[in-house]
Amino acid sequence: MATGRKVIITCAVTGAIHTPSMSEHLPVSPAEIAEAALGAAEAGAAIVHLHARDPEDGRPSQDPAHFEPILAQLKAHTDAVINITTGGSPHMTVQERMRPAAVFKPELASLNMGSMNFGLYPMLDRFKEFRHDWEREALEKSRDLVFKNTFADIEAILSIGAENGTRFEFECYDIAHLNNLAHFASRGLVQGPLFVQSVFGLLGGIGAHPEDLMHMRRTADRLLGDTYQWSILGAGRNQIPLATIGAAQGSHVRVGLEDSLWIGPGELAKTNADQVTRIRTVLEALNLEVATPDEAREILRLKGRDQVGF
């Protein structure tokens, strides 16, 4: 049998969408986040996508001091690619969001490719009890929230890459975001291979129907040609189904408790590694090979783990 295509698994281990009261399994402290990331890497994730939280109350944090102990553990115990968020939280300024990537100079950082409504408030219908006041407040405020990512904001974050050799996971929540990415490519501010993370199923962005996935793919092909590497992120219950469809169509995949708390209908995932193992089983059933961290570095042309600032 011919050698299968290499598929990069990214695992986003905690994020800023879900709050601590939604799942006892959501990593909050630096030790918990590091343990979750190491488990995901051991299960087969070539890339671990990192947010940090204030260990006191689980609030999303872009304070480099909250990232530092996580990064130290990962640098010591895994060769996985470390991807640091510049998305942070929609409630933060872009200056706050940029801090960890600017300080730690990772191989890879996320970059949201456009402003959008970011509605998390429907989760208030599902979750009634919260341990911290900020949780309910943050969800309710998303009813009247624009996640600001202007052209100036994007240019500011791209400057991190220009200065530090960091490449980007371009998070595209809608068709307009692909057009924005093509705009920056036409100006020479980004170069291939462009790592395009297509995000489906968040209120305010594109839907999670398979036709939405195909529309994103057709548009990316038209705008970006052969200059991009495609990856699929399905929110909530769409995580594994859309990743499966995408992988069969040629994509890489992203899972993790940032994007979905679930492993099956009504069943919370106990670890990020559970979700990595689930999608790895799917990929192997499709006769696709899971990329190692060094293979991911080669595919995405990353600078190497010896060139980071942590």
C-alpha cells in the first residue's frame, strides 16, 4: 500500500471560550495546562495550541507570567510544536493579546483574520451554576460583543513574525477572513505555506454544515491556490464529524477542550488526549499517517524549537 498523506493534529488544550464551571476536566492552573498539553502530545498531537488562565479563578489571561511555567514544562518534556495564542479573549485589547507571543517568540502563533460578532451567550441556556462571577458576566456580555481584529490589529500581530521568525495559524471564521488573508498575501506581508485554520460552528462565524466546509475549501483554493495548508476546527459536537470530512478531503485537523468539552453525546471528555486519540483513530482508519512534530515543522516551514524565546 502506498504511503499515506501526513496529517497534522493540533490540540488546543484550554482556550478562553469555556469556563471552569462547565467541566471539572477543563485545565486551569499552569500545572494542569502543561499536563494536558503533554498528554495530548503523547497521544499524537504534533502541535499544542496554548492559552493561559489565572489560577485563582480560571479567567483567561495573557500575562506572560502565567505562560512561563507551562512553557518551561513543555520545553523540558516534549518536542511538540508550541503554538501561542494572540487571540486571547475577545474582551482583551490587541496589545494585551500580543504579549506572550512577543515575549516568548514561539515557532507558531494563532492570528484571527477579521473582526466578528462572537456570541457565547447561548451557553447560558445550558449551564446554570457558576463558581465565579466573571463566568456568567463574560457569557452575557458576548450578546453585545465584537471580537475586534482590524487590518491595523492584524498588521501589528504580523510584526511579531517579522521580528521573531514566528509563523502563524491563520484562524478564519468566515469567508471574509480568507479574503483578508489573500489581501495580506498580495501585499507580501505573509508568505506560504499559509496554515489556514477554518473554524466552523461558532455563533457569529460560518456555520457547521458540510456545505459550509466545502464553501470554505473552494474559496481558499480560488484565493490562495497551492500556497496554503488547510486545517479544520469544528466547535462543540461538530469537532470530530467535520475533522473527519476535512481529513478525507485533504485537511489537517484540530481538536481539544478549547473547541469542544465533549467526547460523545452527553459525555464530557476527561482529557485532551481523549480527543486526540479519537481523531487519530479516525485518521488511521482512513489510511492517513499522523505527522510527527518534526514533520509538522517541515510541512509548515517552522524555524525550529531551538529558536524560541523560552
